[in-house]
Amino acid sequence: MSLPKESASDLTTLLHAWRDGSGTAFGSLIDQVYEELKRIAARRLVQAGTATLSPTDLLHEALIGIMPTDMDFKNRAHFFATMSLAIRSILVDHARARGAHKRGGDMVRVTFTNVDVGEESQAADLLAIDEALNQLEKLDARCGQVMHLTYFAGLSREDISEMLDVNVRTVARDLLFGRAWVAKALASDA
């Protein structure tokens, strides 16, 4: 999901202008990133296996949630991570509402995979993944953040490294531990 560097610096400039109160910066920012954010929303919907939301609806709900906040985005990676996590949060809320409505019936299913390593897909319930990641964050906050940013924000190791101000090898170690920990947590819930 890495953006071209000239685009990234423009995006960072717009993020800072928006933070500083520029009324036009938010519109320009959204014009620049809308299609990429919509692709992220579409990927999350496919992973969640839900047909009750469209990528556009999901993205707009996330944008409505982020607009009034006083976020101080450090850079493009921080912005995309925050937006992707907002999208994830909406999907989790949607899954909870469906689960409450059906009392444990057709829960939303997602695929939790790592295409870099070629591991086989592991189907798991979105709520179980959310709970496992929340528990992991309590155990190891940075590792939990790395897992969220990788699987829900779709950020590269380099972007995560930059965002969390750690080296890429640390991100790789956190991913290795996080994947194993989440897989074990999901297996014990099954």
C-alpha cells in the first residue's frame, strides 16, 4: 500500500494543514486518497464476508467518524493505519450487532492470512480475532499494534517501522510472535 514519495509528502502536507484548521485541506486530502481508502474498505469487506455493507458505505462511515476528531497524524502511514483501524472497528461493531441479533447464529467469518510467508488461510470469526488482538495488545502493546497495522491497515513492514519508530527487524520479530500467539489463541477458542 506504499504511496509514491511525492504523493506521500503532499499527503503529509495536507494532513498537517487539516490539523492546523484548513477548511479545504480535508477535501483535498480525501480527493487524493479516496480510491485507495475504498480499496482498503473493499478488502476488509471481502475478508469479513459480509454483503450487508458496500465499500462506499463502510468508508463513508469511517470518514464521518474521523472528521470531527483532533487527530495529529504524523504522516501518510499513520493516516492510513488510523483509517483502516476505523474501518475495522465499524466491521467489528457490525459483527457484534449481527451476533446479538442472531444470538450466536451466522457470525461474520474472515480469513486471517499472511501472503508474504505463504501460510495457509485460517478462517476465524472476526470477533474472535478482535478479542485475540486486544488480549495481545494487553500482553505486548507494540506487538499488538504491529499485528493491527499489518492485517487491518495493510501497511508494509517499512511503513510500520517508520510509524512506530522501530527498525524493520523488530517489526518482523513482532509479526512472528504475534502470528503464533494469535493462532494459538484462536485454536484454544475453537
